[in-house]
Amino acid sequence: GIQVEQSPPDLILQEGANSTLRCNFSDSVNNLQWFHQNPWGQLINLFYIPSGTKQNGRLSATTVATERYSLLYISSSQTTDSGVYFCAVGYFGNEKLTFGTGTRLTIIP
Amino acid sequence: NAGVTQTPKFQVLKTGQSMTLQCAQDMNHEYMSWYRQDPGMGLRLIHYSVGAGITDQGEVPNGYNVSRSTTEDFPLRLLSAAPSQTSVYFCASSYGAGNEQYFGPGTRLTVT
């Protein structure tokens, strides 16, 4: 099956800093999503981005499908950005979404 | 819209007991799925459904059953609980398999 690797596994930043999270995948995909799991366990969909670039406030994401990676950018970090960020992918002819093991982000006030 | 709802929020079972985790969505989504989340392993797909009456296995289906008699509901049954099934269980739904997924709040299950 498809492999999904996320880096870094852990990231600790001061409030106000910027960060870049990376997701590499092993095969062509037609479905890529970024999720944020907050400290209370709730999973929130941030982006549906199989290719191209999207922005939502301080967050943006870019997927370069031909090179099999996606990046999530967080600018001017706030403590509420803390949690685990997951990348999940799916590919043509397969109805399953495969998750990476996540990046744990901790924002220090 | 309530979105995706799951009950119960917490459950403790003894080894060998059976139970059903409930999942419902009110967004008229065709695709529903169940995941389990264990420390350090991300989310792993247990079963999924592309519509009422259609279900299929995911990555870790052993020990679990599902059925989909309506578009709204997708219950997950543990037939004979084992300590290895201690986990947090999430239900998700989307319009189709390749669309944006929405998650329920999760059920924390402990099997002793």
C-alpha cells in the first residue's frame, strides 16, 4: 500500500514563529487532506488539497503531486495551533484514506 | 447540522464482552468510515462504506463488524472484546471516497 511519511515528528516553537510541516507519499494520489487534532482529541479538516496551493488565514498548504509531497505552512503561530497535524492520502481506484503518523506541534507562550 | 456524532464518549469493557459503537451523520454523505487511533501509529482504517448496503474492509478489520442499513448510520460492532482493542475510535464521513472527510468526536474504549 501507499506509504505516508511526515516530518518533523515533533516541533516546539515560540508564539509568533512560523513553521513548515512536510508530508511525503510513495505513490500518485488524487486525494490529500491535512487535519489538525487539538489537545482535546477533536480532528478538524484543514485542507483538501490533492494539488496546487490553498490558503486559509494564517495557514496555507501546497501539494506538488508530481514530486509526491505536500507542505503545510503556519505563520505567526498561536498557542491554539498546538496539537497534532496529520496528512492523509488516497489514490485512484482505491477508496481508502491512509494517514501519516503526524507532527506534534507545541507552541510556547 | 450536528455533523458526525458518536456514542458513547467513553466505554470500559471486560475481555469477551461485545458492544456496538454508534455513528450517525446528518449531511447526507454516502461515504462513511471507522478508524482506530493508537499512540504513535496515527489513524488506521477499520471498515468503510460507500453507500447504504455496501461495506468493505480497511487495514485492520479483524474483530470488528459493520453494517450500513441507512445513509445516516454506520455502527461498529466488537464481537468479543480483547485488550488489544483498547483504543480511541473515530467515525468519519464525506460525500464520496475522494472528498473532504469530517470526523466525529471519538469514543475512548478500554478493554480490561
